[in-house]
Amino acid sequence: MDIVLDLWVSAVYNDTQVQGSEVGPVAYFRNGTGNPLVSYTELSCRWGLSRATVCRILKKLDGLGYISIMSFPGRHGSVIYLQNYLSTMFEISDVLIDKEEVAMTLNIHLELPETAETEESHSISEHEVIVSDALSSVSKSHIETILRKMADILSTQGISCFSCPLSRYKLYPLSDDCWEELIPRARGKSTAHFGLTILCGTNTSIATFELTLTPSEEHENRRNLK
């Protein structure tokens, strides 16, 4: 119970200084980084327990529905979101937490497939995808992969357009001038900014999103895919 209380006291929601808090109430131990990623080693020192015990307790709390714990590969660590926090503290509906959305928010690399794989059963393949001619350096298979990931994220947030066969999608490049003051340009990186518009039927715009794609270092030599 001391651990649960510590997580609740450390919860941060919708704070612009804490990454991932706009997704949901996240446990942030105020280390000055603004990043809620934490390792089991850090938690074992904080709570005076072994790493194995910390892992066992968090998995039990996750299974009981107290928290949602999301672990990422490598040295990224884990993120802990609190269940029922919003309904208890603010009497508003709790939100569904999606791991892909958290990864995007924290800039954790999402691997694209090396070869295109057809998913006939997936709803996104039933829709018309319109890709601008200016996006010649991005393969259509990778564009569809990005759309599928967004479809999963937005569906959990209650946006059902991706399950409607009448939906159409337009992906187009955004001028770097529009982003100069919003997103710092990474040195040595070819960051691409896209707009994604969801259309209902022929030309009725339902929603518009802005995407930022940055190639990872290990794929720098293969970013110009045809």
C-alpha cells in the first residue's frame, strides 16, 4: 500500500513539462528531466526492495487494475500510468492508455518492417490512401504502416473513422517554415513533417493531424526507399 500511495502522490496529468502526461496520469518522481521513464533499479532504491520484488509487485498491481505498466526494450525503462486516477481525483472518465502512443510521445523508436506485409483483414487496407507526389522518398507500404499504427491509437481514444469504409486519407508534406519555431531541427537528421487529413466520403474533412518522422541512425543509409 505504501507503493500504491507513492505512485498516486507522484502522479502527474496533462503537464507540459512532463512527457507522456497528456496521454494519461503518469507516475513521475520529479527528477528534473521531465521524462517519466524509470528503471526497476531506481524503484528498488526508492522503495528499499530488491529488483525482483519490485517487478513482482508492479506486475501484481497491473493485474489487479491499479496501474498500467509499460516496459520498453533496451535501456529505455518503464512507464507507470495510474488506473482510476481521473475518476477518483477529478470525477471525469478515465482514458485508455496505448503503448504505441506512449512510445511516440516519448520519442521511442518504432520499427518499420523491412518488407511490405499485406494484412487483408486489417481495416485500413479497405480505405483509399492518397499520397502526395512530393513524398517520393517514402514507400507506400511504410505510409500504410504509419496509418495502421495511428488507426490503433485513435481507435482506443474513441475516434472510429478508421473503422468506417467511407473514410479516405490524405498524407501531404508540411513546409519546414511552419515548424521552425515549434520543433527544433535535429543536427544531421532529415526530419520530415506531414499533415494527415481524414475525409468522410469525397471531400468532407473530419480531422487533421500533424506527424513528425525522423530516421534513426541505424537506418540513415536506407531512408530513401522507393
